[in-house]
Amino acid sequence: MTEDKESRAIHDVFSDVTEGGDGVFEEREILQIDYVPDENRIVGRDDQIEKVAGEIGPVVAGQPPNSTIIYGKTGCGKSLVAKHVLKIAQEEAENRDVTLATGYVNCQQAKGNSDALAKYGRSINPPRSRVKFPTRGISENEYFERVWSVLNEFYDGAIIVLDEVDKLKNDDLLMALSRAGEDGSVNIPIGVIAVSNKINYRNQMSERTKSSFGHNEFVFEPYDAGQLREILRNRTDAFVEGSLDEGVIPRAAALSAREHGDARKAIRLLRYAGDQANSENAQQVKESHLTAARATAETDRLLELLSGLPPHSKHILIALANKTKGNPEKDWFRTNRIRDSYVEVCQENGADPLSNERTRQLLNELCFLEVAGSRRGSGDGRGQYNQFTLLWDPDTVLSLET
């Protein structure tokens, strides 16, 4: 590339894009959500790493491991720990001359069990293998057979991480993987690390699958302010030296700990604060930039939540937003009032309303996602009843309606 081409853009809309740092940023990618930190940047999860590695550990010696489930809210380090354990298990197996098939599958991005199996199969399939894993055209059983074939021919043991496992339609994949050795499908040990945001996911599992996984479960707590502060400090090399005011990280950590304890959101908040400083052509990121950054982060968080919701959950959320906006003097609404509004939203969208019971269930799911809140009320001589409140600004919810 010539010096002339490096120094200028051929399209004005890209004139602000630089090849090196950008304003207050030196390496902005360090603040990306999908950035995987080095081992020395993993904060506050040493005990969890040790426990998960302890369950899965025997497989590095070619012995049967325990499968395990990791629970916790988003941003508490579940995926990070699972990926790290996967990495160090691979390294330890190589050290012991054990050939280990390690793979990570995000079930939210998979289109069911077959797609999840195909993704795992492709990740462990060596170049010399004659087995193929097409994107479509074969049955779920055939995908299983092909995975078993690769494992039996090329490996001494296997670990698969199934992240957001609750996004799968059923737990057939979990059961098949955890019982593959027992039923003779494979002659090598397999360990499964399942990751879920839903604390009650185990209650949705079949009794046979529960039996396979036993009681090897770990619940990750949200990060506290001290841990978030250290996590953010480990990302300061994303910024130009001296461009980050000393009060920004403690303030961002305190806000994040109070609101959610989510490391991803804390990192995102710091990145948005930098973006805000750049938009003002400021030379330094200050605490004042966090205010505007929080508004952007909250909107993005809501978009993230909405993107994974089924249509009727979105209809119910919009119904609750409509009730909230239309009744500024009220914060809490009974289920039947929300349902009346929900029916109207369904009619506007040409959808058939779900049952009363399913409406209640979806409202409770919105509460689990911290989009709504719930409480028990009583009075009017009718005993107790449920009430719900919107935890977001209704205008923000309605502005994202699609």
C-alpha cells in the first residue's frame, strides 16, 4: 500500500477511519464482547475453574470424566470458564500423549440438535478423515453415527461444551452424549460441560438425563464491584496511555455491580464511554461520558434481549409497555389487564393469542430476564393475585418494536 493511499480515504463517509488507534483508543478490539482474555486476565473465577476442571479432569488421562452443568446470569464468566477449561484440558492431554476431541458449540446459534452435532463434528474432524458433516440432508441419527465414527477412529477422549444449552428444543443431545459410552456408541470417554442462563434448567430435563449428569452442578454468582474493577483495569490497554480518567473505572464498576454484576455489560459500558469521548473530540474519557454511555448500553441490552424472544413474548412485552405508557400514574398491573392489552397487540399483528396460563408463564419469563418485575397483591375480597411492572422505559421498548 502506498503512503498516499494510507493517508486518505476515497469515500468521505470513511474519512474518520484510521488504521491504528482511534482517538482515545489504542486497541479498541480489547473491549469487544467476543474478545477472549489471556489466562492472567480471568478475574474472580479461580475456584470455579478448579471445580469444573476437577469434574472433567480424568478425561485428560483417557479416563471417564463427570459431565457438569454451569448455571448463572449472563456476564458472570460461565462461557469464559468453560472455554478456558476446554483449552487447558487440551494442553494437558497433549502433554500426556492423549488425543482429545475438544469442541465448543453455542446452541443459540445452532438450529437444533442436528446442527449442533454437525458443528461439533466439523470442529473435531481431522483432514485425513473420510467422514463428512453436511449442513443439511441427513438425519439426526446419521449425524450421531458420524460423530461416533470420528471419535472412535481418531481420539482417546472427548469434551464438548454446549453453551446456552437451554436454547435446544429438548435434552436428547445431552442424554445421548452423556450415555454414549454406556450404550456402546463409543469406546472412548466423553465429558459434557453444559452452560445455561436458566437456574431452573435442570427441572426441564428428563429423569434419564438428570441421572446421567448426577449432581455435578455449579452456580456462578454475579461479579461484585471489586471484581468488575479488576476486570476493567485488565482492559485499560485498549486506551491510549493517559486518556482514561482515574475515576472512570471505579465508577463504571460500581454502576455495573449495583445494576447487574455483568462483566460483559461493564466492558461494553467502558467502550461506549470511549466512543462518547471520541464523538466529542475529547482527549480524555471522564466520568461524565458514562452517563451518555449508559443510555446507549441500556438500549443495546434491550435489543439483545428482544432479539432472542419468541413473537408472543415480544407481544406481551409491548402490551406491558402500552399499559405503562397509557397509565403514567401506575407502575404495577394485574395479569388480566396486561392480557387484555396483549390480545389487542395480537390482533394488530394478525396473531392468535395464547392461553391465560401461557400468558402468565411468558410474563414470568420476562421477569427472569429482568425485563419485568413481579409481586403478589391482595384485596377486593378476591384473595391474592399477581402484578407485573416494566423495568424499562416504555418509550424505549416501543421504539424498538418491529
